[in-house]
Amino acid sequence: MFVGLELALALAPLVIIATEYHLKAYDQAKTILSSRARDEKLEDFLTELHDEVAILAFTLRYLISDLTTLNEPQREQLLNLDRVQWKQDDISDALRMRLGSVAEITFRDILGRLLKSLDEVVSERSLNFISSERVCSSAFFKKLEVFREEMKNGRTVQDLGTRFQFTTKEARRSKHLKRIRRCNKKLEFFVFGRISSPSDGKKATTIRKTPLPTNLTRRLSQDVHKRISRCWNCPCPSPHEAKLSLFKCLMNHDSTDTVINLDLIVSMMTEEQPTEIWLGSRIRILSDKNRKEGNAKAVVRFMDESYPAESIPAPKDPHRFIGTESVCTLIKEAHKKGSGLELVFDGENLWRARSTGKHVMLRPEIGIPLNTLLLGNSQARLRLKDSRVLAVVLAHAVLHYCESPWVSNSWNKQHVSFYTTVDGINLRKPYLATQFDEDTVQLGVTEDDLYSHPSPTLLALGILLLELYLKKPIESFWDPDDTEDGLEGVNTNWVTAEKQLEKQEDDVYEGYRNAIKACLQVEYVNRGGPLSLDDEDFRNFVYEQVVVPLENELKNGFNLTPEELGVL
């Protein structure tokens, strides 16, 4: 009995193998003899192949759009999926700039294996009718639709030899299709920073939330600007310029015991130093709790002429009391000492603190404005990661500094600048032009304002975000119909941005597109009066609709958060 059972168990695998072999042989014979069976298999294979080619085209289009050193004809040629094109030196240089030297080599190797398998598949005689359309998913899909229609009406190829060849090469096609699928996923990782999976759509894409600037922090930053403006004027022949660093704007936490740091660079020119230089400066704003605990080291205090000197407490620091001297005097003094200027604002008065470092830049090393980058008049190029980082920083800067004395109401790309370091221009640390002018008058409402965007600040941000994606100034897309005799009208840039966003809708990722759209089309119901970032509800609306999607894009695309960038 046991011998019979053992024999049965031993024969079972052989029976299974034989059964599978006969089923496979039957299936192959059916495919060879039946046009319908062959057509059904071919349809399944073409559908899978089309999907993979479409994914590849999407991935490459996204990558190619960021290869800023290439011209338009070169970019278009890369979409032909020609292995020779991807091996050219200028293409390698562009990929190396986008991906890095090591990743560039690996990327091209993976892409080469994928394209080789694709060539092997479409070179098969039974598939030669789609070989010329493999580069374009839309044309490929049309071919697939035509085949499905022919299959439905029984008009497909009935040649026995073609069906035989198709059947005998099924294993070869499956092997290449699997390789294409694996390589596609690897390429996605290089371009988007992650490999997509079926569960991606179910994952919560929202990352941690950075704290919003409160009414208190906005008010304090505006108060310190007004206080500096009162002692900014000086007899210097060349007026001092100032630029505000946006890199640390995310430091402003919603906390009563936080010190808010504002980093500035201020221009200076002396008789001994005729070449204009820029001196790094810092302003520390103390909260109520810090002031009560006496954390401010009162060293040098700015005051009005009417302020009684007798009421000023004796300084705890060995530096002398300045009195009514201007910022110009302090800047020159700090430069002579080889240090930067550091001030403390206690909510009412300015004090001088010990300098924590030195930061001097010569005029030729200032760098370039963002507008120059977008025009392509610089050796520096905005990579995709840099532009996504910049988008997050600029969006936060809007919440903190726009609609305040720090930033002009008509701010745009010309007000954003980058500066040179030992490693070249740092594209992740932008500076925003600001001015300290006590006589600045806010413009009143004009007739044009009644027909313009409800929030010029958001409109400026939305246009700038779109320009970062397009890598061109919005002016280069002007339509003559949207201008006033060829000149910019009140809504020219707005209308142009709306048109370009609609044209690019299928190419811009959802989160980034939604952020731009929220700026261009403000869907906020105001309770009365103009939209203002001083309104906490509106500020929260901007944060949720603009800042959060941009942060999610940065996280999902490059696995980066503001904390990891060092901006928190």
C-alpha cells in the first residue's frame, strides 16, 4: 500500500509537467491555427507594450524638459528613442548636470537596455506595422485602435506563416517586455526620485506642515523695518541697497519664545574702498517672552533726538552707546572691524549685538537676478530640483514678507537674486531686493485696479512659479491680442499665464499645477474689503492651497523637506 502511494507521489510532478506541456502545446497549436486566438494574444501584448512606451515617453519628456543646455531640436530628437542619440557627448553632459556623474552613467545604461529590448520586439516581422510609431504613444495608440477595429470585423492578417512566427517567438517577446517593464521602473526612480507602486495612490501625500507666520511675527518684522528706515538715510554719494535672504524665512515658528532671524546683505562704498561691496548683516527679533527674560544684550541703541538719554540703561556689553548714529555709520564701523553687523529688535528699539561672523562680497561676485537665468543669459542653469526648492522658499517668503514694507507691491523675478560662493552661484539661497525708505507712500486704488487680479501678490507668485516651470520669462509668451499696442497692459501677464497653464496642463504635475492655479484663480470668499495677507484666514488659505502642494511636490519628487534643506 505504502509502495503504491510513494509511486503515485513520485509520478505526480511528472504528470503535472506533462499536463502543462500538453496545455502549452495545445495553446500554441490553437494560436497557429486560429486567427482569432492569435489576434487576442496580439492585442494583449500590444496593449502592454503601448502602456510601457507611454510611461517611458512621459518619464523622458519630464527629464528632457529639464535638460536646459540642449536646444529644442535636440530635445525633440531624443524622443525618437534612438540609442545613438542618447550616447552623444552633449547629451551626456546635460544628463550629468541633471542627474550627477554616477547616476548619468547608470541611467544611460538602463535606457540602452530598454531601447535594445524595444528594438528587438518591434523588429519582429509580425509586429512591423507598429515599428515606426513606437516613439509616439498617441500614434501607437491609434494603431492599436485600428487593429482592434480590424480584429472586430475579421480583417486582420490571416497568413499561416505570420501566425506561426508570432507563436514561436512568444517567449522571446515576453522576456523583452519584462525587461522593458523593469527598466521603466528604474528610470522612474532616477527622474522622479521614487519608484511608483500600485499603493502610491492610496498613500497620504501630505507631509508635515511648517508653521504659519502669525499676526505677531508679521507685525514685528514690519515694525523692525520701520525702525531701521528711520535711521537709514545718510550723506553717502551712493545710496545703500539692501537684499533680504529668503533662505531662513521658514524659521519663524508660531511660538512665543522664538527669536526671529532676518539675514540681510547691505551695499557699502567708501573712499578707501571705491569698489562697491556687500556686507552680511543680521537682525534678531525678540518675542515677548525673550524680552521679559532679558535675553537681549543692549549694547548700542538707536534712538530719536527726542529720546531722553538719561532713561537709557547702562549697557551690559563693553561696546559704546551709539545714540542717533545711522545704519551707515554702523555698517562702516563693522567693516573696519572685519565683521558683519548684528542688530537686535526688542519690539520697540534696536540694539547692537556681538557679531557672529564675517560676510563680505565684492560687486563682481553678486551673481545674477532670476530674470537673467530665465533668459538663458548665464552659465548657471536651474535644474528641476533647484526650481522646486526655490518654489517652496518663494511661497513661504510671500507669507512672511509680501504686502509689507519689506517687499515691493509689484515684485517679480527681477527682484530675486542669487550670489556667488566658492562652489559657484548658489541657486538654493535667493535674496529679495528690499528698501528702507521712510518716505515710501503706498499707492492708492486706480481705475485699472478695479479690473485686475484680486491679489497682485498671489498673481506675481503664480506667474513666477509658471516661469520656473517653463524656464522662460512670461513676456516671451505674450500674444499681440493681449497687449496694448505691443506694450504690457494691466492684465497682459495674467492672461498669458492662464493660457500657458492651460497649454501645459498635461505636462505639469498635479500638485505644482494646482499651486499655480490657486494663485491665478483665487477661489477665496472674502468677508469684505480687499484680500490681504494680514488677514489670518486668507493667509491660511494661501498656505493650504499653494505652499502645501509645493512642499508635497518637493517631497514626492526628490524626497526633500524644508528641514532637510536646512531652511528650518
